[in-house]
Amino acid sequence: MVRHTPLCTSFGAEIHGIDLPRITAPQFHLVYALWKRHHVVLFRGQRLADGEFDRFAARFGEIEAGAAAAHPDTEWHAAGAHLDRPPFAQLMHAPEQPGRAGLWFASLSAALRSMPADLASRLRRLAMRHAGSLAMAEPIAFGRVANDDPVQVTGSVHPVVVVQPESGEQTLYLGSRRHSWFAGLAPDESERLLNIVWSYATAPAVTLHHAWQPGDVLLWNNLTTLHRHDPSPPKAARRPRHAQVAGRYVLTSPIQQEAA
């Protein structure tokens, strides 16, 4: 029998009773509904060959080629915030114990609910620019000097508070702390407000930590959560498999939806 248990008090669920290589259509519909509600879902003890993992991931949308090779980022972030349509979902599968490294998640909808009303109201009227420069995102891998002044780099602009496209839930939308700034605000004011927002977004009450076990599969919503990897120990075991589902939504704010 399929059932689920919470991963923490604010978000996340472990789903029991499903063998992913043999998942049925009704089971997948249930998984999708639970994922929309809980933002991060975990399956334990899954034995998936590469092709089986890819087929399960593709049920959520088009898989972005090359995303599986991305280097694990130890800073809080949501992938692809610089894109007009940011990636929709991410999945990871650990066929074996991947060393001691784990994965952290932060719920941006829970963070928004935790904010004072006046702060949340102000954020609903603001937008944020997310840098798309390779020099900022991958300074070492691409052999370039990082540009630490985000206002000098172009990138997509998204509302700070968005309506989750499929559930209608309101959530913060953040990308990377170092690679974003508030559009239209002076740099000092942008930095001050960013520090406040990120203190809510990564507060202990809205975060959870996942310690890998062999056979784990994690699925998370890239539009409503942040994530970061624990530093990998030297000579760590094989990294978990990774799949990234391409974006299909332009993010809109509650105010934009009300005006439409």
C-alpha cells in the first residue's frame, strides 16, 4: 500500500510502497500530487538502472542534456535562475553510498509564510535580476575571473514572490545569493534587503538535511526550494545520478496574475 510520512514539520515527504521501475500510471499521479504539495519527496531502496532512472525522470518533462555533469554546489541556490524559464524539477539517485556527503533543502514557500506581513507585502512588489554570466557562475571551470559586481552582469528578471504555476501556492523565488540583486534598488539597499530575505529563506525552521543511503531517489521542485550539497570528502564514492527537468513556465507574481 502506498503511503507517505513527513521529512520535517514544514515540507518534504518520504513515499513508501512504490517500486519506481514498475510504477503504474495511478501511482505516478499520486506521486505527482504529493510532490506538488510537499516540494521534496524521497523514495528509499530503489534499484534503478541508468535507463530506468532516465525514464522515470522524463515523466516530469524534458530532460536537459549535460545537466547531470554539473559540479555539486555547496552554496544555497536554485538551478538556472538566470534563464527566462528556470528548470522545473531535479532528481538524484544514489545506487551506492556516495561517501558522507548529504544534501540540504530549504522551503521558499515556508520562508514566505514565516515573514512579517509588511516584509512579504513589500517583496510582492519587487523583482530580482539573476546573473547569467559564466564568469560569475563557474569562474574556476571556465578559467575566468569572477565578476563580483552583479549590477555589471546581465540576466533574467523574475518576481521575488511568484505563484507556483501548478498548485497556485505563493512562494519566494531566489537563485543564488552572490549572483542576484533587486532590480531598481540602489546597491546598498539591495544588499541590505537580500541579507534579510536570505536569513528567512535558509532559517533552520524551513530547512531539512538528507543523509544518503544506497538506493535513495530524491525529487524536488526547483521553483519552490533551494538546495546545497555538503562538501564531498576526498576520494568520495560515486556521485549520485542527476537529472534536471527543463523549464516550461514563465514565473509571474500574485500582482501580475490579479491584473491579468
